[in-house]
Amino acid sequence: MTPAARLSAAITVLDQVLAGQSAEHALTNWGRASRYAGSGDRAAVRDVVFDCLRCRRSFAALGGAETGRGLVLGHLRAAGQDPAAVFTGEGHAPAMLTDQDAPRVPTTLEAMDCPDWLEIRLRQSLVDDFSAVMAALRARAPVFLRVNLARCDRARAQAALAAEGIETVPHPLADTALEVTAGARKIQNSAAYLEGLVELQDASSQAVVQALPLTDGLRVLDLCAGGGGKTLALAARARLKLFAHDADPRRMRDLPPRATRAGAKVILTETPEKTAPYDAILTDVPCSGSGSWRRDPEGKWRLTAARLADLTALQARIMDRAAAMVRPGGVLAYATCSLLAEENGHQVMAFVARTPGWQAEFFHSFNPLQGGDGFFVAILRAPKA
């Protein structure tokens, strides 16, 4: 495919996303219908689509319209490229420019790609970091790996990856974190990955698990396990009797083979109350995902005030459910990939206020300026018997 044809494909996919399809679904459908597109073509189209979604408001202004065509025009203009060179209408290129394609100067919030209704919430939560964080969320997220310390140390993992053309540097957010600086597309076919030496996992997510007070022999539950990334990180921290649960067990379908690859033992349970109490429970609760908008830019535009209210209510219910399963003197870890105070510190304060005897021992916020996703973690201690 020519560069112009790739842009035409991105326009088609973006129009489908703007009409309500998920980006992944739209890209998959385009790929199946475009057998002529090679792996490089598919990667290039995907990159343009996600770049446009991260910067949807600013690119729409620069492109003259919030359409697939407008976003791609804005993408080119933001990069300092003349769209007339590729919008020629020749072959598979997008149609020639018209007066309707004229750019305009984005407003302040448009330039930040910040939804209007979230501005106050984000300013109050991020304070002096608001502008810098919003700018960071407009860029692609780094690729991070977690070294499986149950299998090797960080230096050995780096050497194994380097032998396959994957370059990495240690990242300060976690002792297990490596940032990939070259060769990211080779990871999932690499021996280091297939042999369980490393897993793909954000550095802030690794730091959340590192914050938990774990020792050998503890009974630990990952209550909102999802795909099991943090479950496996827990398993690598200590010799635990480890349980994993998710409200939708289908999300955990890949966890058993991943655990086998990592050399970890995990017990999947649909009824965690039956094996309570636990020494520690991790609740990585459903949230706005505002800390991970670089990876899931659609989430920024699809979040609503009503959805946020539903999420905060659900978070409180999950905390209460987990607290009832923690042994006296045990630990409840509450985590979100959110930048919003109402999902983070406000939730912790509300829990402590309504749950006599519980104490918040530790809490910390990570934001994208530190390299990883935005995350929050709090360590809560149950009252002793």
C-alpha cells in the first residue's frame, strides 16, 4: 500500500469508530476485508488511527471536521506535513482538498484534547500537573516489560532480550520494570517472552504490586483479576497461596496457560467467599481508565458523568465485599488506573469513615509524567480481633 492508501484506510476505520464501533473491531474488520495489506500496512494504519483518537479534539479542529477525513488531515497538519501532497484523489489516495477542509485554531481545551466536562475534575485532581499530564496523554505510551523474578533477574532478562534484537533499559518505577527502546514488535515471538522470563506490563502497574506487603506463605486473593497481569506479578513476589477471581470469569481464560509459562500456581475461583479469610486482597477495581488513556484513547471520549457515578458506586461495593473477606489484621489493597480523586483518595477516605477500625497505612498516586500509566494504590489494614 502507498502512504496515501494507508491514510484512506485510516479514514475509513476512523469513520466507523466515530459511528460507534470499537477501534479494535473496526481495524479487525478492515484487515479481514483487505487481504492485500501486509503486516507493515496494518501496523501503519493502526498507528494513524490511534494517534488520531488520542488527539481527537485538536486534530478535528486542525482538519476542519470531526470526521475520519478531518482527523487524518489534522494528524498531517500537526506533524507539519502538507496534506495536499497526499490528498490528490489519484488511485487510492483521499480526495483532493476543498474549502470545507480548512483548519481552525483549537481552543485551549481542544489543544489539550480534554473533554469539557472533565476539566474541573482533572484540574482539582492533578493541580499543578494538569497541563503537563494532559499533554503526556496525547502521546503514545511506552512499552514496558515485567521481569519474572521467579525465573531470572533483570540483567539476565535484558541480555536474553538483546540477543533477539529487543533493547531495554531499567525503569525506576519498579525493580522489575524494563522500558523497551527498540524491537517492541518482536516481543511476543521472542524466547524470553515465550519462556516466561518477561511479561508485558505497565511500569506503574508493576509498582502497585510492589507496594503490597507480601511474605512467603500468605493467602492472597486478586479479586478483580481480569487477564491476570497483576496476579502473575503477585506470584513472582513471594511463595503465596494465590487465588484469582473476576466478575466475568471469561476474562481469566488465558490466565492458566500464562501462569504455566511463568512457573506460577494460581487457583481460579468463582466463589472467593468460600475460601476466605485471606491475609491480603488486591482490588484493582473497574474505573474510568483515565490514567491509561494513552493506551485506550476511546475511553476518554466515551466516559460520561453518569458512567463515572456508576463506577464510583461499584468501587465502594467492591471494597466492602473485599473487606469482609480479609482476616483480622490483614491487608486490603485498593488500586485504580485513574487520575481522578473521586475514584482514588476520596474512595479511601469514605471507606475508612464507614468501616470502623480500618486504617489507611499507605497511599500513592503515579501519573504519566513518571513514565508509566496513571495509577493509584492504597494499603488498608483491617482491625485486629
